[in-house]
Amino acid sequence: MEHMEYRGNRFQSETIHSWYRKDSECCISIGKIGSETVWLPECCNGKRVTEWRENPSERRHFDKVKYLYIPASLERVEINNDLFPELERVEVDPSNSAFVSDGRMIIGKRNGELLYCLAGKGACVEIPDSVREIRDNAFYGTRYEKIQFSGKETKIAGNAFRGSAWLKGQGETVIIGSMLYRFPDGRKCLTVPGHVRKFHPDLFQGKRSLERLETPVVPGVRDIEALDQYASCHFLTITSPAAPVNLVSLRKWQSLESVTIAADHRKYCTSDGVMYSRDRKTLVWYPPGKRDHTFVIPDGVRKIGEFAFCNQRWLKEVIFPESVTVLGTGAFSECRLLEHVQLSPGIKEIPDSGTYQGAGVFSGCENLHRIVLPEKLNYLGSFAFFGSGLTSVTCNKNLEQMGDYALMAKGVRRIALPPAVRRLGRGSLFYAEEVEAYEGTAKGIVAAVNAVWPYMKNSRVNLEWGRCRITVLHKRSEKRDYFLIPESIRRNAICHLETAWNGDQIDYEEYALCLSEIVDPEEKLEFAEQGLGRSGTDEDSVYTDYVRRISYKMGYRLLEGGKEKEFLSFLKRDFLSEGSLMKLLKYCNGTGRTVCAAYITEWLNRKKGKGRRTGSSLRV
């Protein structure tokens, strides 16, 4: 700390150390006042003075100072009326680039911020038009009984008038222009005057007791965050018929139980605390804090608005009338207690999630375990039931398409698809292990079951891959086949699966190319068993070559699994060598499988030419 005398007063200085400051700059504070006039120095001990700071904890008072001069070099000042309670004039050097003064106030040049107003002795002070913002404590300790504000919008800090005579004379409720600036703590109900058009940003901070708000203007996002902070304000009444309603802001009010709008509002109406369009054909918003467990949508409502029930914390059941035909994006997203939804049969589409939001119509409904898709539904949108608690999905016969991640719910492990399904979006059946689908339909089923996790980069590295068994149905017969998506298949062979499935008929030749790309031996054997069942006695089949090499393992696997009928069919196809038959005979004798042992003995005799095959031999 260094000291210097300047024009009869003593100052203290210290070098400013900062990455954006030069070591040749310093900060000063007042050491001792020796006159009624204070001229702040521009240089102190060879360093340029750029800041003036006083320690507020010292609580010093210079009662004799009447005049203060701020030089051109100062870029930052900290001053209040405790320091100079009798100051009559403040002047700023005209060449100062940071501040300007009219004799009573210090105003920032760059942003029009009113930093300080001297205590004064007059009855009134007028805030200049150049002021765009009034800083905290700008009027602290002022003695003006009236403050005249400019007509334009001015941002006012919450403590701008703290300790001022003007604030003390305003009473409990303070309104500045069309802004409600302050109201007293402890109120349970606040009725806002009709001419108020906005609230001070800090108005509702700490107002824990407020339960009901009646206002001509809807609170903004920051107001709602403050009202919602202590979850105490539950009822909102909008008294002005011309009030614009920002639904995006209003949806953030999680504790709100009921909203009431002026009867002659130009756009909306309310009933039982729920908001509708003026013609009552659209249910616009259902308050998140409304505590009813069941809600019956009124007959005549045709549309459920976007995010209308989003984040509702109490509803367990919603019943639709037949009049509802349209659902908005994210209408029931994050309704975590919702257990039962009775959708109206006329709904033709459950829409996609909002762009970049991932908020499907029923996404995040953790307690929703069963759903029956509406009779006329033909499109199930992206993220529709993403992250829900679904375990059972009943598809309607008219369903044609699913969007990305539509049924990505951990409980959806089995699903039967109708013959009308044409295309499945990526990850739409993400957790499915068993799927029933008609041949030539459900294009994209491989990517529907195995996909990149949402919001991750779409690359092979991020691919989540699991096993799925598809039961293939045929539209014109009762024939059933199986299409296995192996878990251990190499990723470079996925194209064979997609090509094999995505035609009007399954391309089994392309499908067979996957055999050599399956890593797990058990899964490879299962894949070969299915292929062998289709290829019959075709000696050129890749399955035949493979099964001949592993015939003993395959026979042993069938016997161990208790599949005696399948084993006898396999035995009849003559893949097993004499050595393999001897081992299997020993196994059958040791495990009491006398029927299989008898057939193996007969087959061995036939191979050795010691027996004669009868008409009933090996008939399965």
C-alpha cells in the first residue's frame, strides 16, 4: 500500500494485478480528507489511476465534503451516500470514457447505467432519458420525496432505492410506471392493479406465503421460477381479457393447481382450473399441480394441445371421448403416475416428438404398462412411448408406420405387428426380443431392434446390438418361419440381414451368408438348425456343410435339451458318423433315453450292413 497527498487530501493506492490489466495501473481509496473539495488524482506514484474503491466495512463518513471531481482516467467507481452524506455536487471530467454526470448523478456511458445519485436536499429528482438501467443502491440514502421516471422502459435493480426517503413514502405496495416493484411479505393472496403490465424480476423472491395470484398480466419465466421455488402458490387468476398468455412460460409452473381466465378473454377459456381454446375444441393446458387422479376429457374436445398434460404429477387415468381425433406433440410426456389411458378410436396419428426435444406423446410415463392402439391409427410417431413403463402393446390392424424410438421401453420385449405395417423407424423396437411380423412387411426391422442410443453419434461404434427372434407369418397361409437376428454377428455382416428382410420375400440366400459371421458357437448352431429346417436335403446348402462338421455337437445338444422328436428327425438325415452314433448311444443308455437308444442301434446296424431296414424303421 502506497500513500500520496493530492490537493489537500491523502490517498492510498495499490497496483492492480490482473491478466487484462497493466502493472502501470492502480486502484485508490481515500486516506484522509482535509478540505470540502475532493479531487481524485489521475496518477498516483507514477501509475495511472483506473479504479476507486472504498471498504464498506469501515463505515467511514466525510460529512464536510461538498464537491467531488472524477478525472478522465477512472473506469470504475464505488460511492454511496454513507461516505459523503452532505455532498452537493459531483463532476466528471468531460474526456472520461466511462462516466458522465449532471451534477447529481453518475451515469455509465457505455450502457446507460445509473450508478449513483447524491443524497440531495430537494423535493424531486428527475431520472434522465439516457438512463436504461438503475443499479443496486443507486438511490441509497437519498432524501428526495419524489422521483420522476422517464417514460421509456428502464431496468431497475431490486435494491436500487434501499434506504431512500422516496421508498419509505410509497407505502407497502410500490408501483413504478406500469411495473409492480414491491409488495409486503406475509400475503396469501395478491390482487394486482389493472394498469400493471409487468413485474419486477425480484418481486416474488422469498414470498413463501403467497398462495393465490390475481393479475391482469401473466407472470414471465423468471417470475414463475420464483413462485414455483417454494411450491406455495397454487392458484392463478388472469383478470384482463386482453392478456397475452405465454404457454411456454406457464408450463414451468409445476406447483400450479388451477388457472382461471377472464370470461371474455379473446383466446382462451377455463373450466375447473383447466385451460381450453375459446371454442372449447382444444384442451390447451392441464395444470401440473392439479391433484385429481382421474380426468375425463369433456365431450366436444377435438384436440389435445402440445404438452397439454406435460409433467402432470397426480393423474393416474385419462379417459377420452370419441370426439378427440388429434394429439399434440408431447401431450402426456413425463406424466409419471399415469397408469391408464383410454384413447378414442378416431385418432389416426400419434405425432412425432418435437425437434431436438425427444418428448414423445407418452414418453417418460413410467407407470403406463399397457396400451391398446386406436382402431384407426396408422402412424405411431417418434419417441411416442420412449422411456415409458410399457410391457404390453396391442397393435391395431391399420398401423402402417412407426417413427424412430417409438416403442423404446424396457418392458416391450414381445410384440406382434399387423400385416399393414410398412416401415419401422430406427430403434422403434429397441428392447424387443421376440417379434411377430408378416413376410414382406415391417421394412427396417433390423435397425428397429438394433440402433444407436438416442442423442449419440450415429456410428457403428455406438451401435447397441441385441438378439431378436422374428416369427415370420405368411399372409396367404398358416406357414410360420423364423428369422433370427443373432447377437454375436459381426457388425460388417449386418447388411446381409437387412437385405434379406427388406424385400417382398425373405432372401434366404443372402440370409445364409450370415452363418460364417456369427461368433458365438451356440448361436451359430441355432442359426444352422433353422436354416437346415428350411433347406431340407439340399446337399449344396451352406447349412448342410456346417452341420456335417458339427453333427455330434448338434445331436448331443438336442438330446440334452430333451428334444427327442427333433433328434430322431436329425438322425434320419444321416449327418452322424458311426463314431458320433456310438458316443450318443452311450449317452442315451446312461440317461435312460431308451427310445432314442433303440433307433441309434438300428441306424448303426443299417450303416454296418448287419440290419435290414423295415417299413416302420425310423418313422418319426
